[in-house]
Amino acid sequence: MKSLLLSGLFICLSMNLFAQDDPYLWLEEVDGKKALDFVNTQNQQTEDKLTTLPYYQDIYDKALAIYNSTDRIAYPTTHGNYVYNFWKDKDHVRGIWRRTLRNDYLSGNPNWETLLDIDVLSKQDDVKWVYKGVSGLHPDYNRFLVRLSKGGGDAVVTKEFDVNTKQFIEDGFYIPEAKGNSAYVHENTILVASDFGDHTMTTSGYPNQIKLWKRGTALKDAKLIHEGNPTDVGSWGAVMRDGEKSYIMVYQAITFYTRSVKVWHNNNMVTLDIPDDAAPSGILNNQLILNLKSDWTVAGQTFKQGTIISLNMTDLLNGKHKAHIIYQPDTYSSVTGISTTKNKLLLNLLTNVTSKLYVYSFNATAWTNEQVQAPGYGNLSVVDTNELSDDYFFQFENFLIPETLYTANADNNTFKAFQSLPAYFDGDKYKVKQFMATSKDGTKIPYFVVGSKTMSVDGSNPTLLNAYGGFEVSRTPFYLGSMGENWLENGGVYVLANIRGGGEFGPKWHQAGLKENRQRVYDDFHAVAEDLIANKVTAPEHLGIMGGSNGGLLVGVAFTQRPDLYNAVMCQVPLLDMKRYNKLLAGASWMGEYGNPDIPEEWAYIKKYSPYQNVNKDTNYPEVFFYTSTRDDRVHPGHARKMAAKMLDMGHPIYYYENTEGGHAGSSTNEQRAKSSAMGLSYLLMKLK
């Protein structure tokens, strides 16, 4: 008893000492009264200021009109003979899940049948439901596992739905709220990764167990087929199909970038002998498609980092390797998308941040390819494929040209325009140029500048610089839409930077900014800002920056390291306290990206850039606008709350707004999106014009 008391006393003392070290820990209590009082006070002050600016109402009205426009493209998801779509507008604030016959969709005269109205369901259940997607029962797709979030977080409730009766199935599969996933194996069995209780989640807050659950039995009695380690990021299951064959796949994520890939085969778990950082991307014609993140020597052949290869699946399940090269990128290229039709492989490539699309065929001994002669100088992406045919959809867009959806066939490599968004601003008035900045270590960093054809080059242009710089995410040209109408049309210049940490030039571009090399990412961002100023596109008093999530960390570092460069900062759903990020929600899963702050050697480099630890009282900072969500269960709202409170107590004026729902996306409805957009752009115009 004495030892227990002493132990408890030590824990209390440790907590008190830590609390003294961080006086803002109370703001990590997501729904704590004191924390929410702080949020409500700051929200009201920010709303009172920003919603009364002369720009606000016009931007809000225009943004909402765009988000609610019936001219938007109803993007397809093909299941069997139907095209499914999720749609929001002014009459369906939370959205409707609907379907139409595929032939009717292709005719341009869809006869939409509403399956599930989320607004009605929310009123019925008295819950602010947010639709998070579905998994269907192959091959008839008459049943679906529907995922619903309370307020927009990553944790979902999963319920089985019958599309013929348009009802949730009484006594059907039901998975209580948890982060995880599920998929049909067949009508009476599903694959489930979830919180099964009794410490079945990892320290990152993701599932640690995967089970096969038979209809009519209790979830707690489902057959356990995999259990990982508590320190893993998590384990997830999937059902991959190759024609009539299906494979029950298990992905045990050891870190964010390494995984053990297993197949439940003949009632046994088989671990595939592939690199732990390689990413399986589908199975086609008995070939497992593999994206290599590092060099791999197998069967006497070395495949370089970034190469796409295939492996004979039958051989692989028996511990043998028969590999074929599909695509090997050059210095300026990378693969941004891999998808399959019934018989073909589609590769989305990026060359100097411009998209290309190729169709690949396998002839038993080798892969051959044809380029899809789609529009160039923009972003191409595959939207939907059909497992029953070689038909697919892709879209094209760039900064000034709205999205156009194309129907295509991979067998004969043909395509035609199907539907385009209307232009929300006059793109002919603007120009796009790509430039190169030189980072601190001499690396060339590409960035796009979008501005008026007649803009002056005297440093007077209000300019918004945006980037991400992490997790191998490539930032490619996209139609500016509301940003074009409300920013460019108000004299603004938009800049998109392709800094390291992203995937624009393949795995090496990403890995160059990992862990101890993280400062390179921030040096790249500073270099672009300095280049814009040196070339008199803008000046510090007219330069603003914007980033969300990891991009929120990016701009947090930017304004704490180089406050002299910026006059406005949009810091959205950010990470900021890098000392405690791994203890908050999903933070532990990102230690493969940033490092572990609990290891002294790793904290030594993290602490040099962590915004929360580096903000100080005696520096002049721009008035930052922090934006987050109470219901974000991925990046903890405590990051933004604590940084805002700390800066206020130091005497630094800031703006702060926390949406009470919306999850990591920041908003759940079109009205919420329009409000956040209008407040953000009004703030930028106020600060930079």
C-alpha cells in the first residue's frame, strides 16, 4: 500500500511539474467547460470583426452559390449497373446518397433515386450525422455498409443498408462508433477492423485487431485472424478482387510508412515477402501491383526507388518472386495514381508537376503502354473505374480551366468530354507561370504563380502563398473556383509551392524532408517567399500564407521563424505543439514523418522548429488567423487553442475560430464552408490589400 501511495504521489508531482511547464494543458480538454468558454469567447470576437468587413457578405454569397450550384458535376461511383453519388445543395444541407442506372447517367439524363437523406436521418436520430462513404456487396451491390460520423470526425458508426428497400437492415451488421474499417467478404461475412474493447486499439488510436464476423453472431464472438502490436500505427483489412477471385488482405502498419502485408489464404495468414515500405496498389491478371519507395533487389534484379512493378500473385503466396517492371520514373517524374479496370492498368504520372495518363496491358511476359492523349498542362486524375468493364472516368483541370469529366475506355484508348463545370471567373484575364526558387542547400523548388495578365511587378500585389510539404502528398494545379472569383478578382495573386516533403518528384522528394531533415521543408518555403519578394511580385506587407493540417504546421513554423516575410497567416486545423503531438489523438501515427519527441536525440531537432515552443513575447508577428474544429479527431484542436492562448497572453493579437463540427475537414455543410471561406478571404484582403 505504501509503495502504491508513493507511486501515486510521484505521478501527481510529475503531472503538476508538467502542468507548470505548460500552463495551457486545460485547453486539450476537448469538451471541457473552461476550454469551450475560451473557444466561444474567441469565436465571438473573430465573428464580430471578420463578418462585418466590407468584403465578407459578397464573398459568402458567391461561395455559397458555387457550393450549392446545381451546375456542379455529379461525380460517379460505379457499382454494378448503377452509378452512385453523394450530393449536397441548399435543399440538402447534409446531403443525400443517391443512384441512377449507369446508362441513364451516360445519356446525360440521370433519373436520380434518393437512397439515404442525411438531413432526415439527423433529425430522426437527433445526431449531426456526416456521411463518410460506403462499402458494397459484390457482385449485385444490393447491400452496403454505410459509414456515418457524429459531427464529421474520423470515428464512424457502420450500419448495413438495403438499397432496394432503402432502409437500414434490422438485425443487420452494426459496428459501434470507432476508427476502423469494414468490407464484405460475402453476403453473410464481413471483414472488420475496429475497437473491440479490452485494449484492442493502438497508442495511435487505430484498430489493433482484425476479425471475420458472420451474420447472426455477436461482434465479440467474431473470428480473430490478426492481432498487431499496441505500438503499431494500426491494422486494417481490405478485400481485393481480380476478376472472379478475391483476396482478404491485412495491412499491419508498423509505422506510417512501413507495413507488413498479409493475405488470409486457405484459413491461414500468409505474410507476403515484399519490402515493408512498398505499397500494394491492386491485383490484375494475377499480378500484384507494387509501388516501391526504396530500391529492392529480388530474384537477381534491382528495381529502383519509385518504380512500379508487378509480382505473380500465385507465386508470391508460395514465397516465390516473379517480377515484371511496369514503370520507372526519371528525375522529374513520379506516379500519383494507380487504378485498374477489368483488364487494364491506369497510371497517373506527374512530370515537372504536370499530369499524364497511361493505359498499361499485361501479356503474360511483359507490360506495354499507350498514353491517353488527354489535355495537357494541368491535373489529370482517374475519378472512377468499372470492375465489370474497361470503361472509366477521368477529369482534367488547371488553375484557370474548370473541371471537365471525361468518359473513357481503356481497351481501345478512347475518351470524350462528358460534363464541365461552368467558369466561375474569367480565366482569360489571368496567366499562370512556373518559377524556380533556390533553397538554402541549393535545391531548386518549383512554384506556380497565378495572377492578372496586367499585374504590376512593383511589390504591391496582395499575394497568397500555399503549400503542404509532407506525407508524400503532391500539390498539383486545380481550378481556383471560389478562390478565383473572390481572390483573383479582387486583385490577388495565388501561389502554389511544390516544396520537399511532398511527392511531386517521387519518394526521394518526400524522404528529403523527413525527421532530422525537416528544416529543409521550411527552408524551401522561405525560399519561395523570398523569391516572390525579390522578383517584386509582392512585398512582406502584402504577402500572406495559408496551410492546413501538416500545412498548418508549415505556416506555423514559417511565421515563427521568419515573421519578417509575412503579414497574414491562415493556420488551419494545425499541428503546433510538437512536444505533445504524439500524445494527442492520431499523433503517434506520424512519428515516422516528424520523429519521436520523447527521444532526446529526436526532440533535439524537433524543438528547433516547433511553433508552440518557439513563439516568444518580444518578436513582432503578423496577426495570425487560427481555424480548427472541435470535432477534429485526427489533429487535436488543442494545438490551435493553446497556441492562440499563449500568443494572446504574450500580447500578440490573433484571430481564432473553431467550428463546433466538421472534423478534420473543418466543416460539414456548404454553409459552414462558405462561412469559413468568407471569413478567411476577408481577413486576407483586410491584411494584404
